Amino acid sequence: MDRVIAEKGGISKVQMIVASVVVVLIIAGFYFGTVNSKETVKIDAERTRITQVKRGEFDEYIPITGQVQPKTTVFLDLEEGGIVEKVYLEAGQAVKAGDLLLRFSNTAVQKQNIDSETRLLENLDRVRTSKGSLTEKILLLQEQLLDLNFELERLSKTYDRYQVLNVSESNPLSIEEYEQTEDRIKYLEDKRDLLIKRIEQENELRGQQNEQIDKSIKLVNRSLVTLERIMESLDVKAPIDGYLSFMDAEVGQSFTRGERVGRIDQLDGLKVRADIDQFYISKVQIGQEAKFEVDGKEYTLAVSKIFPEVEDEVFQVDMNFVDGDIDGIKRGQTLQIDLTLSESRMTTIASKGGFYRYTNGQWVYRVNPDGTSAERINIISGRQNPKHFEVLEGLEVGDWIIVSNYDLYNNAEILSFSKPISLKN
């Protein structure tokens, strides 16, 4: 009788197949379980704020802070330093152009000016003497030409008489005397021609030298004026009519060249100067408008000047009041301003909330239609202002999103509400 003999120490083919199937099922179950399962966080519906994506008019603007300043300001910076000798006017007073504000003493500058002025005057005397010498030389040559012409005129008359006498038989003239007169006239004529050429050359040379001398005289005179201005700069005077809003100087106080001692504001109008984050430097243009409110009324400003220098990550702009100065606005007042960056247009928009700073507009939690949960989705946002942002991709008009802070959600894929949220406008 035949009997089955079991294999010793081995695994049957059936067992191998069953084991393989089990492994595959385990791996597949793990894989699909991982793919299909999403991390879920349960949240309190009462503390969740939501908003609906809408189609609306979007205004791109940024909030900035501006300070009211005089439209025209002149700073008093010292051309020369020194020690304050006398203070004539204090800050807070109205001034007229030319009013003496401060007087400085500076012995080093004064001595240097005296030495420089002495050298300049000596140079001025030398160049003027040189100019006089050139004129005197020309006059001497012209005098020589005058004498030469006189001598030629005299000899010519004598020669004419000799010709008459030579042809007369009653008064014969020696040939030698006749010829000497003729030779003398020719010599003087040649000498006169040379003298005339020399005078012409001297006049041309004198013209060139006089031009250089005149330039030297003008340069010396300008230098003397500069020295005079340096001495006058020790007296600080008001350059314009206005209001002396700042003066920081006391008798005996020492200042160096270039230091600022005061400021005069011209009372011809006001402007607003504002700091703006450097991120927006390419978006700010001359003429852009800004809005602000005072006592419940809205007013308009326009950008008039842009300072491109960036310091501490901000740049500055000046803005003028579009409708002229406003009653109640004072120098030094701080204004909260909304600066418009682009024209309004219809687009898909959503409200900003605490979440936007967390996600930077790259993703949101969209509430499911039944209001029981919200799912994390990626979006593409566009322009923004303090209240809204522009939705370019990822959301449709009518969608609801969570706008409260996302800090406690741990970047979960799904949020489950403690109770359904009502999705009503």
C-alpha cells in the first residue's frame, strides 16, 4: 500500500504561494491606507471664522504713515565752523531774508583770509602792471613811427626842391647831395615798413597777452569775492522769509564746517513725507494718489517726489494735497494713509484674515459644501491690500474658506468641525 511521504525541513509550494499573497496584501493595504488616509484635526466650529470668495472690485493699496511738513524748508548748514559769538534770534520766531541769526568767530579762518587776500592783491597788481607795460610798449613804437613819418615827409619835400633846382641852370645842385637825399628817403621807407610790421605783431601779441591778463584779473577778483563770502559766512543770515523752526546754538559753543545749526520753514504750504517698505519701490510712481481721513472726511494726496535711496529697508516719498491745504492740518501731524498702487478692476477676491500671514496666500482651508469639514488646498494669489487678496487659481466664486488663524491646525489636511457650519451669505 502506497503512503505519502512528507518532505522534511522544507516549505510546500502551496505554503509559498499563500505567504506571497499575504505579503502582497499587507503591502497593498499599507500603501492604500497611507494614500487614502489624511491627517484630520477636530476644531471648534464656534471659534472658526469663514468668508466667501466673491467677484468684486479690487483696489491695490498699502497703508503707510506720513508726517505733515512745510512744503519749502531751508537748512542752515555752516560753510565755516567756529565759536558762537552771539545769538540774535531764537527758534520759534518769524524771520525775513537777510536777518542776522548767529555770529561766529574763527581766528584761523580770518588769518588765512588775510594772508590769501594779500597774495591775491599782489598778483592783481602784477598782472595790471604787465598790462600797462604792454600798452606802454605799443605807444613807444607808435611814437617811433610818428617820428619816422615826420622825417620822411621832411626829406620828401627837400628831395622835391632838389629836383627843381637840379634842372635849373641858374642854381645847379651837386649830384652827391641829390643822391644822398634819395638814398636817405629809401632807407627811411624800408625802416618804416619794418616798424609797421613790428607794430602789427606787437598788437597781435598784446591782444593774446591781454586776454590772458584779463582772465587772471577776473580769477583774482572771483577769489577775492570768495574770500569775502567766507568772512560773511561767519555771520549766519536767513536766506528766505519764513519761520525759524529749529535753532541749536549757544554762545561759546563750537561747531565744525558743514554742521547744521538750524532750519527755516517757508509758510507757503504743506506737504506729507512718508516712509514706504522697499518692496514697493518699483510700484510707486509720480502722480499716484493716496487717501486719508480727518474728522470723518476723506482727502486725497498725490505723490510729487520719490527719494530712491533706501535706508533701513524703507524709502521716502513726498505727497502734496490735491485740493490745497486743509483746515485743521498742522505741521508735525501724523496721518494714516492708504496709498493706491494700481487702478481698480473686477476680479475674484477673498477677505484676508489671520491665516494669510501664516500661509502667505499659498494655500487655504476650503469648507466642504455640507459644512462639516474643511480641506487644505493650494491656491495662487495675486495682488493684495490690507483687507482682501486677489485669487488667481484654486478657488471659485462662491467657495467658503477659513480665514481665522491657522497656528493651531498643525498643517492638517482635513479639519473636522465640532458641529456643521452654516454656509449662508
